[in-house]
Amino acid sequence: MRAKLLIVESPTKAHTIKRLLGAKFNVLSSRGHIKDLPKSRLGVDIEKDFTPTYIKIRGKAKLIAELKKSAKKAKEIYIATDPDREGEAIANHIAEEISNGKKPQRVLFYEITKSGIEKGLASPTEIVKSKVDAHIARRVLDRLVGYLVSPILWKTVKSGLSAGRVQTVALRLIVEREREIEKFIPQEYWLIKAVFSTSNKQEFPTLLVKISGKEQEIKNGEQAQEILKDLQAIRSYLISKLKSTERHSKPPAPFITATLQQEASRKIGFTSKKTMFIAQQLFEGIKLKDEETGLITYPRTDSIRTAQDFNNLTRNYINEKYGAEYLPDKPRIFKERSLTQGAHEAIRPTSIIREPDSIKQYLTNDQYKLYDLIYRRYLASQMSDAVYLVTDVEVSGGKYTFHTQGVKQKFNGFERIYGNGAEQKDLPLLKQDGQVELKNTNPEQHFTQPPARYSEATLIKKLQINGIGRPSTYAAIVSTVIDRRYVEKTQGRLAPTKLGFLVHDIIIPGFDNVFEVSFTKEMEHELDLIEDAKQTWQNVVKDFYKPFKEDLEKMRGKTDEIKKENIEQLDEKCPQCGKNLIKRWGKYGQFIACSGYPDCKYIKKEEKKEAPNLLADKCPECGKPLVERVGRYGKFIACSGYPECKYVVQGKKQAPVTLEEKCPDCGKNLVQRKGRFGDFIACSGYPECKYKRTVKKTKTEKS
């Protein structure tokens, strides 16, 4: 009896499915794409309606022959590549190569489990042409931008640089944020905190919020001192407002791709690229004690919908494990965003009884961390609200009003398994109109802060909110701008490099519309219309290409002018011919050479740097060894992990001593440092966490 043939794109997925289906199916893998646009040329015929030329990927000929051979022998052929546009395109190319009179059937697996596979096989369909067309449109648009804009960078900066339809928009966001930070002028303001005491000597802290019934900004120290004098002169303070309210905290929706990447970055320190790599492993299948199965649903999704039958199983599980009080009255249904595509579910575990700790021994540490995060997030999404009693208190005296708030948890609900919950603040027993005594005041000087640099998580959130990219592309967008060295990570934040600024300043003025956020969002919408068969891919590309071509021709005419503008003239003369030296960009970055090139080929050699001295102490920020280096101002101590970690101690200061004590604000280790006024203790998470305190001196030190 001839077996049925099932083709997927991943060897791991093929292996898992084979074990689940048994001998009735021959399961093979295409190992990703089998065709693509050529690497060495444009591969798009602009004159013939932008027809793309797809060729077999080098090294795939033998694999394609094996697929064809197996297809001839097969009773039925199923193609089960991933259920997204890229998966549909791979399926289409496979079908073109292996059909030979037999029409393959398309099946969709949203989870690699026995039930998920059986469900997919029970509802075979055809390859969706409009979905393939949407992928073609994206590839053609990306190819036109990449292949036609990148040479402008080669001519004006250096060869090997690239521009991308979406990656350049991401770079634009990062550069614009950096320039906002550079232009930012801090504004001084003051906060006045006060401690009051009840009649039975119980104290509670407050903050000045109103003057004469209105919120007013305290702009300087003189104004703050005048207020302090007024406060000391007031004889009577009383509780002018005392109101307690029950507040409900609802659980977050289960993960979509963007929120998974954001939360994995925030909670377990994964990059977006690492998150998707591990998530794909969990989706494709893990060998457990008695089975091999996928542990999560498809991880590239923008839907927060979850299957009703699975929600019902989850409710039964919650009821049995945690009790009826942890169940809401009915299953939670979260509102979808308008841009949501396809029939995908949210990212959830494939079995609610497969608790993370019960399978920990079969997972790598990273797999466990991510599975645990996904499992708890989904489980929490179907649990009851957390309930808090919030007490708002206002203290009034004269024209001044102070505020404080008490927070007490009444029921932990979903926070029993997910989230830290709101910070609880106790208040003493207070009475409406009861008198209180002002014990002390504390004026605090502050300055407004510039907007923060993007982290991977916040950049992905920005892309998602603005409709730029899709679940399958977020991680690649971020990693591309880093890999191209347009952006570097500084203390977990994304900062443009000198090269990144230069690329931005050349490309954006010339193609302002193409690399504009709202335009890129509109292009994503057009791709969605193609997938929904409401637009043709050729029309979308034509409408894009006409204004793009005009910008392209203008920029091509300016390359010599741009190149001259970006050469940095130095005062130093060439030692060989006497002409001025200049700074140029080359394959390995900037270098100093003669302006008389090619007649004079002088290149200034880099001064050899003294090898750093490795120290026994560890960096308080990343844990790598500290090193002693020599700079232009003498010796200094820095992290050996530079440039990823920028920790540095200038001069002959001692490296901070890492303490076992944890920061009360964020939980990271505290470190003891030396400052201009002596030793102090601070958080190793600075500048994200600004906790610090002075070191208490002993009696002998005081004397």
C-alpha cells in the first residue's frame, strides 16, 4: 500500500509529525525555501509588470529531486508549511516542482500535536493564490528598494551597506529619538513631600499636589522655600478627603508575537531573535518522556483569540487546582485589533495540564524559561481579576493640599501566577476631618528627563502600534539594523552609531516618503488587501514604483555631491605628498587617508593600543571581568565586554564592590561606590534604577 506524502519546511517539525502519524505517512522537509529571487541581480522585470524571476536555491537540487521522486510514489500529497504568507509561498514553490499531474492539498497545522495534526488533515484546502501574491508583493517591493537604493550608499559611503524598505524606517525611528534626546533641555522642578502624624503618633508620607485648589508647578528652590515657610506657619491640618474604592486589575491577554518578544525581553532578558528561535523549537516539537510533541501553538500571530474548547479545558483545570474563586463567571474573550490577520490563535500551550515544572527535565534552560512565560500568561488570561482596596487621602492646611494613597490586596486572582501585583501601601487609621500634625517636610529638586532610547521591546511595540512589519518580521527588523552596525546596544538600549547617523542622513532626505512611518503602514495595509483578494499585487507595486523612481533618479544625480559632503577634511598633511588628509569610510569603518588618492595611496596606520590588564573584579552591570585600560587621559577601569557593555570608571577610582544585598526598588544587586562626598551604596541597574543611599559612618570614622 502506497503511503501518503506530507511535506513541511522544517526537519524538526517533520520528525515530530512522523512520530505522531506513524507509517501511513512519509513526512519530508523542504528545509525552508526551495526557490528565491537571485542574489546576484535584481530578479524583477520592471518592464513586464514587475514579474519576479524565482530560481532554485543553490544546493537544493538534490532535495527537490527527492521530493519529486517521493511525490510520484505517493497516494496523496499534502503540503503543511507554516500557516502564514511565507509558508504559503514555500508551499506554492513546492507544488510547482512536484505536481506532475497530481494536485497537492494544502493543510494548516496551528499546533504540532496529534489532535492539531488530525484537525488539519481533516480539512485540506488549496494553496491560496492571494496569500502567495501578498508574499510576492512584499518580496518585489523589498527587492526594488534594497537593490536600487543600496548602491547610492556604496557610491557615497562604502560598499556593502544596505537600505531596506522596513529596516530603514526602524533606523529612522531610532535616529529621530536620539536627536530628540540630544536637543532636550532639562527643566528644573521641585516636589515637596511631607510626613504627617495622627493623634496616636502614627506617621504617613504625602506629596503636595495642589495650591489654592489647583495643580501648580514649583519651578525653583526659592519658590519651594517660600512654600516651606508657609507650611511651618500653618497651625492646623486636617483630613479633607478619605475615600476607599475597590479596584479590579484584569489579566493581560495571551501573547501575540509582539507582546511575547516585549515580555521575554523585559522578564527573561531574551533578544527578539532569540525569543523567536526558542519559540519555533517549542512549536515544532520537543521529545518528552513518552511522546514527541509541540508545546505551544504557532508563534507568529497577531491574534489574541483562543479556541473555546481549549478555554473550557483551562477553566476545568483552574477550578480543580486553584478553586472556583479563581474562575471568572464566563471564559474571557479579548478584543482583537483591527489589523489582525488570518485564523491564527494567540500563542498558548498545547496542553494546559503540561505544567512547566513537570517537563523541565526535558527542556533546555532557555526553552523552560520561555515555555513557563507563555504557559503562565495564557493561564492567567483565563483567571479572575485581582482585587485591591485603594484609599485616597487628602490633607489640607491653608491653601495647600497633600495627597497619599493606601493600597491593600483583597484577592490575588490571576496575580497568584503572573505578575508582581500593585505595590501595597499601608496607612494608619484615619478619620474624615480628623486633625493631623505636620512632622517634617522634604523639598526635592528634580529635572525633566529626555525621552528614553528604544529597547528592543519598546521598538517592537512602536512598530506594532504603527502597523509596520508583521509578526514574522519584527525580530528580523531589529537584528538587521544591529547586524549592519547602524545601531548598537548600550545598556540594553538601541543607539545609532556614527555610520547609522550617516546612512540616515543620506537616505531619508532623498526618500522621505518611502521611509516614512505612515507610508510604510499604508503599504502593510495594501499587502493585507492583496491577501484578501481586494487588490492586485502588480497595481500595488506600480503605484509604489512611480514616485520611488523619481526620487531614485534625483538621488543618483547627487551622489558625487553627497560623497564630498561626507568626507571629513583634517588639518593634518599627508607625509608623502603634502596634501590634506581626510577621513573616509572603508570596509572596516572609518580610516585616515590622503585626499590625493588614487595618485597617492597613503593610509595612516592606527596607533597600537596597549593590551588591557585583566582584573579579578567583575563588572557590576553585566558580570564580565573588569580590565584596566590606558586612554588619552590616563588609566581607567572598564568592562571587558565593551562595546556591548559600556561600564567605565575614570581615573584611579576603585571599581565598585558588588554586595549580596538586593536593591529594594528593582531586585538587582547593590554595589558600593566612591563619590565626591565619600562612599555610597547604589543599584547595579543604574541608570535604569536610580536607588542609592549613603554609607553610615561608624563612631571611629566620625572622630
